[in-house]
Amino acid sequence: MLILVTGATGYIASRLIPRLLERGCRVRALARDPRRLDGRGWSRFVEIFPGDVTDAASLAPALEGVHTAYYLIHNMSSGRGYTERELEGARNFAAACEAAGVRHIIYLGGLADPEQRLAPHMRSRIETGRVLREGRVPVTEFRAGVIAGAGSISFEMIRFVVGLFPLIPGPLWLRNKSQPIAVQNVIDYLLAALDNPSGQGQAFEIGGPRVATYGELMLRYARLCGLKRRLLLLPGLPVWFMAFGIGLVTPVPRRIAYALVGGLSSDSLVLHPEALRVFPEVALVDFDSAARAALDELHPSRVERVWTPGRRVGSLRHEGFFILHRAVPAGGEFRNDLQLPGWEIELRDSQRSLLHRSRPCSEEWIEQGVAGRDIVSTYFFAPRGLGGFLCWYLLHPFRVAFFRGLARRVQRIK
């Protein structure tokens, strides 16, 4: 059966698509910019279609022959007016699915009590589900809160803030309650809905086995990392100020942080646990286990390549790493003989090398390989606590100069 996954460049889609392929499904991915999928290890095994749910005409080709469509789209990064665009996109998608004969839509939204006063982001997530259900195609909706896993926006915010601040400043809503769910369980539910018609036409609240405040989640993550951390709760912190700080020190862009912070200002709990009865095959994983799994994945081989390998992208923060990436035209045959004092060779073959070193404040890797006609070099820096962050920021100009020189050296030896 042919499955369409929208929001293919997003976090959940990047975890869902490999699991669908393992099940033997034919997968079609919809993305506004398909070039952003070039670095994904699974991209060559799926059909990739350009499309945008706010452009109704672009949806028909992607939906042709589709049995089930996953709706994994949000517009928080688009700035002012994103809530209206989200509802417009949902209406377009529901109508296009009906016209194409799609049999089932599976939607992942946000976990909140719709009867309470909610921030615009959370209200928009719930209203998007309502708009999708107004169409004639049956919809299975899941509502999740904090998702624990490497690459999750909420989890990466916890990871970077806890790592940087021995005394963690935060608003009073860090006392609000959350029911975090492991990313593997989110994917488990999304897959279970494929084969279970009992879930069609319903909205399910999903969460992990334990409830904790947002502040407790930060302190629990700190203990898993062996870090001593305390909370400093400050009343009256404006949302824009917190969003600015989060955008400055974490991988979460400021616009998304603004919407996300507002959404965290209320409890996010499973009030109606029907998902446990309808999908009993999902074995829930607690936050600590999910966080340990994310720490175990702190290696270049486990990082989702959200950048295009052959394009020069500069620096980024992603899945617990500070990353530098550079591509240079290959001047001849790739000679894989790089050696650096203090670095160990972790992997070396005709197409790729990976060097590693461990320091008290960091774990670091340098990866080099061939991508098309380019030689690509990628530097991964995983900080350990405040010392690691200071090491990165204070020495950043020297580190960039070292990395650029390394890329030029590799080019010269061809």
C-alpha cells in the first residue's frame, strides 16, 4: 500500500519513514523543498514530490494512488499569522485527499485540554485536527506533548539549556505538569493506526507512563548526564525574552521557540487514556530510558543528516552537536590518509574517514568523504557541561580557522 508522508523534512517524518520502509510499505514523501532530503539515508528508497499544503494545486500529483496519508505539518517557523496558515493547509489537504480517494489520514497534534485557555500554538494544533476531521476521509488523530528523543525540539531545548546553565533560569510555568512520551512510542502509535480501523474517527491523547513538571524533566536529564543543576524560577519573564534566549543557546529557532514557550505555559497531560485500550501493542517507555537512548545516539553515525552533503552550509546545532560542514570541489582522486595528533582513526575506507578524540569537556569527530564531485568535511562537537560550551564559544574562531585549513589541506593532497 502506498503511504504519503507530509512534512518529510521534519523530525517525526524522518523517524517514521524508515519504519514504514521496514514494514515493506511504498512511501511517498511530500516536501516544499525536496533538495533538503538529499542527505537522508532513506531518500533514495522513497518517491519524493514537491508540494505545499497552502498551495492546493500542488497536492493532487502527490496524492494520486495513495491509500493512507500522514499529516505531520506545522507552520510555527513561518512567523506572524501561522495559525491561519495551518488551518488553511488542513482544509486544502482534507479536500485534496477526498478528491484523490485517500482512505485514511493520520495526524499528529499537540496534547492539551481543549476546554482550558490555551496558547495560540496549542489551540492551533487542536483546531487543525478538527478541520481535518470535518472532511469525509476518516482521520486518526494523536495528541502528544513533550517528545523525548534526539532531535525533538522540546528535548533539544532541555539538552542545551541543562548543559549550559549550572543554575537554570526559567519562568514559573516550569512547575506545570507534563507527560512526556518517547519518540519511539510516538512512531509506534503512528504505525499501529495503519492496521487498526478502531482508531479511525477518533482523537487519542498519548503520553508516557509518568507525570513530571517541566523543571523536574530538566533536573532528571541533568542527573543522567552526571551534571549538578538547580532551578532559578523568575516571575514575569516575557515570552519574547525567553524565545530570544532559547534561540540564542539551543538549536530551536526563535520563531519556533516563541510559539513553543507559549504552549508550555499550561499543563500537558493525558486526561483520556483510550489509546492504551485501542493500541495495547504499544509498550510505553519512560522519560529516563528515552533520554538514555538519546545520549547513546550521540555519534555521527546516528545523526539525521538534515543538511545536503554537497552544499556548504557553515555551522549548525543539531541533536546535541555543534556542527561545522564544508564542501570543496574534488581536484582528483579521493586520498583518504588524513592523520592528526591526538585523534584516533575510528573508521577508514576508500570513500570515508572518521577521526575521534575525547576530552574532559567534549567528544569530537572529524568526518571526510565524497559526495558527488565534492570532498565534504564535517566536524562534530558534543559539549560536556558548561566547560564544553565555553570551550566551543571562546575558541570558536580558532576552531573554524582550523577546520577551513583542514578542508584546504585535503584539497591540496589530491
